[in-house]
Amino acid sequence: MLSHAVQIVLKDLYRKIGLDTCSSHSGRRTFITNLSDKGVSTRVIQELARHSSLAVTQQYIDVSVDKLRNAVNLVSG
């Protein structure tokens, strides 16, 4: 399968540059998280990522302590 071949190539490239913990999904996760950080609707992100489920898209969005703090600051203001 082509997608599997691409995953293997990316994993090899990541390993060669010292990013052993990266995967083909690392780029997707970063892309999806960056869109979310910029305020793009999760539903729009779902379409861009071509996920069939909104729950899957939400799993790709990283949540950090800074994001949590900023959310609380929005309401405490």
C-alpha cells in the first residue's frame, strides 16, 4: 500500500535526523493542533483531516497547561 510505504519513508527520514519519536502522524497532529490554536472550528478541521468522526479529530488536538490557563483567564478576566 502506498500510504504504508510513505509511513516507512517518513519514519526513516525522522530517524536519520534524530527525531526517533516522530511518526507520520506527528505532522498531522501538529497541523490539526495549530489550526485549533488559531481558532478554526473543530468541525472544519475534521473535514480538512478527512476524519469520519469528530471524536477522532479531537484526539489529535494537543492540550497544554498554557492552553488551559488561557481558557481560565478568558472567563476570570
